[in-house]
Amino acid sequence: MIGFIGGGNMAEALIKGMMSEGMKDVLVSEPREERRQELHRTYGIKVTQSNLDVVSGCNLIILAVKPQMMDAVLAEIAGAVDEQKTVVSIAAGITLSYLQAKLRTRKIVRVMPNTPSLVQEGMSAYSLCECFSGPEVNMVRSILMSVGRVIALPEKFMDAVTALSGSGPAFIALFIEGMIESGERLGLSSSDASELAVQTLLGTARLLDTGMTPEALRKMVTSPGGTTEAGLKVFQERGLKGIVDEALRSAHRRAGELGRKG
């Protein structure tokens, strides 16, 4: 049985993906009764208020709690986690060394998923201790692949992953929000501006997913003296790439601050 400690949005995304792949033997602990009932009603899974119920009943345990809650959760379950248990953390910034110091098992995986997992278009990166190999790793990969794409990376890159793909959906959403609001100021209705902006984002992403580079796509759209060139000139004058770099560096620093536990 696969257990979740925490029943928030990311846990639900993983559960939804697992259900679609026939992985239905799931137990979730969640402190809020209304949320427990919602998960049970929607997915038919087992729910409990007790984190220890999850640890005792499951061999693979996914820690789907906020980084700030990790100390308390680990203090509660540490005594019940033996070397046979596999523990997966999806909390930003929480390091493998920190988890290893708190738990007796060495079967520990650190994962950084992102919110597009809610529609099975997620991007997840995972790291694990070099001493850990076996079928459990394949199970973790299968769970992550049920909600999108997966890559394995050394842990030293996880803060960068957190900044780029973890925080990235919010950064992209802010840009699209700005496009929609500008479209409205140019006279479009809110619904029309939203449809135009969102579909442009989706289509652009699919073009780039074919292997076309961002530079090649930008040049394809840009005609000398045309409208795109006029708009790009503003971005260049305002230093858009520098702003993006600064934002990612700030997110990267914050991920490191959250991870100063191991």
C-alpha cells in the first residue's frame, strides 16, 4: 500500500495520476475532516487522521507536507519508520541528509514536482542516496510518470529545479496574467483575452516541445520592422532576461534557506 502524509493539492495530483494507472491501494492521512471526506468521496481511497496509521500500514510513504511542518511530522513518525520503509519527500528544500538524520531507513527519495501535475502535465525531478537502489525506485518513478515527465538529478541541482520548474508555473502565470490584462486595456473582453493568451502559451509550448529552440521560434515570429520586433524591443530595453534571472536566483536562494537542515 502507498501512503500519503498530507492530502493537499500535490498529493491529490499524484493520487489522481496513480488512479489513472490502476494504482488504487492508497491511504492518506489528513488533519482536516472535510478534506479527508472529499478525497475519499472523489477517489474511493482510504483516509485517516493518524500519520502513524499511514506509516504502519504502508511500505512506501510520501511526505506531502509543507517544509515548515516537516520537523513536527518526522518527530511523530520517526520511531515507526524502519529500514524496510521507503520514504519520499515532495517538500521544497528538505535535504536527503536531513531526512536520513531523522529516519532509520536509507530508502529515501527527494522529489520536486510542480503544479501542472494536477492535469498530468507535470515536471518532476528526483534525487536519492547512492546507497539506495531497487524496485522501490521504479515504483517512485511510475508514480511520478503518472502525472507527467520525470528526470533524475544529483541533489546539488534540486534548488535550481525548485526555482525553475517548481516556482516556474507561478512566474509564467504572472506573465500570462499581464498579457490578459493588457489585452483587456486594448479593448478585448476578459474571456477573449484569456483564451487568446492561454492558447498562445499552449501552442508555443508544443512547438518548443518538438525540439525547436526558443531562439529559433522567436526569430520565426519576428519580421524586420514588424509588430513583434516592436514589442521585443521594449522587453530588451527593460531587461526582461535580467529580471527573469534575478527572480530565479531569488527563488533558488530561498530554496537553499529552507534546506539548511541537513
